[in-house]
Amino acid sequence: MTAALPRRAWAATHRFRPVLLILAALFLLFGVTQEGFLDATNLRNLLTGVSILWVLALGMTFVLISAGVDLSAAAIVALAGVFLARALGAGAPPGVAIVLTVLFGGLVGAGVNGLLIGRLGLSFFVVTLGSMTALTGIVSLWSQTETQFVTARLLREIGMGSILGIATPIWIMAATLLVALWIQHRTYLGRDIYAVGGSRVAARLAGIRTVRTTVVVYGISGLCAGIAALIAVGRIGAASPQVDNAIALQAAAAVLLGGTSLMGGAGGVGGTVFGVLFIGVLQNGLSIAGVQSFWQQVVTGVILVLAVLGDRISAAGGVRPLIAAARARLAATADRPSDTANEGSSA
Amino acid sequence: MSATEASARSASGAAATGAATGAAATARGAEAPHGAPQLLLDDVRKRFGGVHALRGARLALTRPGVVHGLIGANGSGKSTLLGVLSGQQRPDAGRIVLDGAEIALTSPLAALRHGIAMVSQETALAPDLSIAENVFLGGRLVRRRVRGIDWRASNARAAELLASLGLDEDPATPVGRLRPDRQQMVEIARALSQEARILILDEPTSSLGDDEVQALFAAVRRLRARGVSTIFVSHRLPELLALADELTVLRDGETVAAGPIADFDADRIVEAMVGPAVAERARARSGAATRPAAATAGSTTTTTASVPALRLRGVGAPGLLREVDLDVAAGEVVGLAGVVGAGRSELLEAIFGALPASGTVELHGSALRARDPRAAIAAGVGYLPPDRKHQGLVLQRSVADNLAMVATRDAGRLRAPGGAAERALVGEAIATLRIVAASPAAPVSTLSGGNQQKVALGRWIAARSRVLLLDEPTRGVDVAAKAEIHRLLRAAAADGAALLVSSSETEELLALCDRIVVLARGEVVASLTAEEASEEAVARFAGGHA
């Protein structure tokens, strides 16, 4: 019983084991070779440095499980930031403005992306690419490309403060992770997202509200973008008119590194956390080592492809079988390998 | 008439034709090199990890222009053998001999170069391209030096190939607009255009109606006359007995019986497939179960006839269904017969709310207001779709998840899923349905076809649906799983559920149903009691010859 739990926990990591092992290796490597890497201050910087990515990636995980991607997540962060600055500027109490900002993010995600994809059945790629582009433009128009300074103490606390000696962004990271895990494991919504991503038709025929589930999924991504906006504004004390849309792609990369399938229906937020930490450790360790930060992008990109490749190779049982399987798929008999697998289990 | 009688009768009929073609074949065989088979797979072995998919399989086409039947339960290694033959899988051991020379089939392209072509279950066609483009897919359209593609010549070539299969279609028609059987013909035409001498047809009839099957048979017979051999894979014994010249039966990766079709009848094939002991039990069960099920259902019908469990009035959908009236009583099993395109699937979808339709659907006397799957499920309707892989199951998810997908929703959305009540429900379902799975947490995709189908059906049994709509409940499952599913359906009916079963196999309906409703072009054309129903009667109405 006591030995069973760690073993089960280890077994549960099989979808993101490559990134887990590389992360551990990197951690060891930087810990041994780079002085100061393991300092409390540095680890705190490491975590707060990826806090925005973390929150976005958690929301993005549900989007990928539902067989979609939210390219507009970073644009919603910037838009929510401008919203927050405007709300405060209009005299809203900081507490109210914060809640409204998060809800605003959720509303944009659900109302624009969710409805267009879920209700009207448009392609997630087209819709979120379109909303990303349009929202980026709206941010510039609305902010008149000027940085809007935010001086509210509460926001500073969110970005820079700490509670019980731990930085507030880290608390936010922990809280969002717990909520995401709860949704994933303990709610029908979580299960519905997997079913919808696995097969929309099968889910509908089993009585699952596929439209509502899709709207909610993009709403969750939007809510996360709203939360990320609070951290972003809090950290620099201003709402920036700049939109870095690459962050949305980086979040998607972290989710994929964490073993969630781009095809939907499989994966989870547990793996996403390690995908984000991988990017964070690499960024931080390389910068301590004095290596240009662009290397972090090169390594992340290569590892992302290698991780997926490694997973496929081990599933196929070697490089040659993988190539053979790919060729067999091209022969338009996609389910033949799985058929033979079925034969095995029934025999 | 019972199923055993039906198959015995068709078997004797087919044995006669088999003998006749056999005699004709001997005449033809005289010109071929004596005794040497056209194609021989000998002692083929293949392992996947620790599982022996093939452990010494043998398959011999005795001469060019032969129809060779291949049958075996799911898990017998049939798919793997076809994979080896079509170059998709490399065997671990064994010889492949074509026209007396040993060959290696390293890829589907290599197989094609040797004249071996596979026509798969799922048609491998580009639906938006024309017939001619599909036939000559892969840059094989007729080309001229300067003008480029010569469409007129290409279309003429395609038309010629189609005509040789007995098909009269404009080669410029997009393939997506053709009926499923004609799409299959296009695939066969493609194989012929590539000079295929051995065609592998993997369950070509599984999605075809009776008349379309006849058209396909005619095409296969034309090919036989031209010296093109066919390896014909089917679960349906009467088809094999009617069409094949010779037969190979696989069980557990081995060839357990092979020879001229005249040596076989339905009982012998089933016995070879399932092994002698299982065959004995299956016969006892099917003999015992057919009659009493009908009898009990008959008695319930009389008591509850006033308020049927399911009542349809004027159900219609533009171009698909016309004014369908139908009653199904609690405890009754009603079959839906008809050719593909007659509206069987559409009717079930319309009742379930998955297809927009007019008219009224009443359940136990109260009309269904909202017309979507959720409302139907809430009212106690269950629907087993025809395609379990895409419609019936979420393949990546666990057996437990798929089984509980409907039932546990009643518990309320805020309570956590995966609790003790759900585990109990899943455990019970796995036990009653005799689902073979590594664990309830195993992904459904790892199960065999028969067990997958049981999970898809089990979801509704676990939810205690009072009205079950079943579309092709035993498509693509082996004989043993089929018997199991029939047993479960009878048990559900005996329990008071109303069943509406659609099947393209009339034999299945005759074995299962108290009443058979025949559809043609979206209309009810006949309603036959168990006594009136027979293969002939159903075929007559379905074909529109009332």
C-alpha cells in the first residue's frame, strides 16, 4: 500500500516523462555548475518569471484537451491589462477592478472564441488567429499606444508583494493549479472536456453539451488570461500597449511538452506544470551562465519536437517501426496497426 | 424459420453452385501449371511484443481467377495476415510464393508491383475528386506532351474500367456523391487500372444493402472470368458460401481449415472458427433463445398494447424520411430492414434527436418536446450508433468513463465523478456484459472490436434506458461476440425495454426480432410478424417489389 502510491504516481507521469527527466537533469546540472542557481532568491525569481506563462498554460491545457488551441490568449492578457487600467482610471475600487478584469478576460474568451468555435462550428485556428489579430489592434487603439501607469497598492502587492514570505505570484500559481486540478479530476466539466476533445460526435450522442463545454473551455482560457493580466500589470506597475503574441504559442508549447495531445482527449495540467518549469529553468539557468537568452528558444523548440518524437518512437517500438507505421497510415489504412493491437488483447 | 434453418438452407444451395464453379474451374485449371498455386503464404509468423498474432498461417490461391474466402473471428490474425499480404506488415517468418517464385512484400507499393492490391473497409478515396481522378490517383491520368492531362482520354479509360465491373456512371462525377457500394467499385477499378491480378476485399459488404451486395458479387464474378483472383474477407457465412470457390479459416493465428468450398457448410465453418466446444454451446444457446424471447414479448405486447413504449407519428425529414408511423411495445424487439439509403439509420437518428425531423415521437404516451439527444436520453432513450469508433465511443478514454458517460449524470453535475457509486455501476456493467478488459481504467482503444461494442451498448444498459435504438449492433464483431450481444439484447427486452434494431443482415433480424418493419426510400413499406418474415419476404419488400 505504501509502495503502491509512489509507483502509481510514477506511472501517471508516462505522458510527460521525457520533459520530467530532462527537467531533473537540467536542475541538477545548473545546481552543480552555476553558483547561486539554488538560492532562494533565484528560485523565487525563476518561478515568478514564469508565473504569467504558467497561468496561461493551465488554461491552454483545457483548450488543447478539447482539441483546440487559443492563439489569442496573449492578446487577451494585453486587452485585460488596458481594461484594468481604464477601470482604475475611471475610479473603480482596486478590488472591484481586479474581479472585473478577470471576468472581462473570461467573457472575451467565451463570448468571442467560444461562441464562434462552439456554437457556429468555425475552425479554432481561424477564429483564434482572427481574434488574436483583431484584439491586438484593439489594444493599440484603446490604449492609444501609450503605457497606462497603475499605481494602486493592491496591484503592486499582486505583482511584487509576498504573503508569509512567499511571493504573491507564486501563491496565484499554486491556487490556479489547484483549481485546474480540481476541474480536471473532480468535475463533470473536466470529464466532458476530455470527451468532447476525444470525439465531439460521440460526446454529443452521449448527451454531453458539446457547445457549452467548448464555450466554457475558451472562457477558462480567457479567465486565465485575465489573471495573467493582473500579474503582468502588477509587475511593471503599468498596462503595456505592447502585445507579445508569442507568449500564447509558448504556452501551447509548454502544454505539448507536458504530454497533452494536440489531437485532444488526452493529457492534463499535471504535465503542463513541468513543461512550464522546463522553460523557466532553462531560461533562468542559461541567463545565470551568461548564455544569450535566444538559446533558450532554440533548446525549447528542439526539445519540444524531440519529446514528441521520443514518445512516438517508444510507442512504436523503434525508429523503423515508426517509419513503417507512418507509411502504413499513408496507405490509407490508418486503423490497421490498432486493429492488430486489438487482436493481441483479445487473444 | 430459425437462423440455423436459414443458414443450412443457403448452405446447401451454395454448395451446389460451389460444386458447379468447381467443375468449371478444373477445366480452366488444366491450362495453368499443374498443382502449383498462384499465390502461397506458407507458415507465416508475426509477433507484436509478447503476442503471437500469426503462428503458422497458410493461405493458398489454387489458380488464377479464383475467389478465395477468408474468415476468422476478431483476434484470429486475419487483419495481420492481410497486412502481410498487402505489404503493410513484414512477417517474422514464412514464405510468400507468387507464380512459383518466392517474393518479398516490403511495402504496399511492392505488393502492387506484384499485382496484389488491397481494397480496405474504409474506402480510400478523395471524395471531392472525380471518379476518373480517383481511379488514376497517383499521377496516372492520361498525359500528352504539351497539352498536359488528356481529360477526354482519361475519362474514357475510367468509363471502360467501370463498365467492365458493370457500373454505368459519368467518370466526371465527384466520388463523394456515389453510393457506398459504387465508391467501392471505384476502388476496385483503381486496383484494376494498376494491373492488379489479386484483389483483397476486406469486408466489402459490411456497409452494403442486399442489392448492392449482389452488384458487388456480379463484379467479382466478372473479374474471376477474366482471371483476376479475389481474396474475399467476410463475417457473413451465406456470402462466402455463395461466392467463394475455396476457403481458409483462421483461428488464433493459425489456419485451422482450408479447401474447396464444397467441403464446407455453415456449421463446419463456425465450428472451425470458434473451436468445437464453443460451437456446441452456441448452437444450444441460439436454439433455445429464439423462440422463448418471441413468446414472452408477445405476452407483454398484449398487456401494454394500449400505450406503446415508443410511438412515432408522421416522422419525416426532407429527402430522407416520409411520414413514418411506428409503434414499439415494452418488451418488444422490432427490426428495421431495408437497403442502404432506405432510411433505417436516419429514422433512428431522427427518433434520438440527432437528425432534425418533423412529426411526433411519444415515449410511454408523452410526446418528446425538445428534439436533441439530451432530451431523448433524459426521457429514457438509448442510441447505439453504427460506427463505434467515431460515434459510439471516446476511444482515448477508459472503459469506466465510457460506460458511465450517461448513467452517472443523473447524480447531479456538482458531485464529483469517479465515486464509489460509479465504480459499483461500472463493475456491475463489466460483469453482466462480460467485457474482457485489462482493467476498468484501460483505454477503450485497447479492447477488441467485440468488447468495444459491448462497452458502447453497456453505456445504455447501465443507464437503464427503456427504449433502445440500435444501428447495426453487431457490425464487425466475431461470431461469439455477436451471440453475446444478441443475448444481452434479448435480456434487455425480457426486462421490459423496447428495442428498435436496424441491420443490413436480414438473418440477424430474423433471429432477433418479434416483428420486422421494412423501409424503402424513407417509407415504411411492410410490417411483418415473426411468422410472416423470411429472407425472401424482406428482400422482396426492400427491393420495392411488393
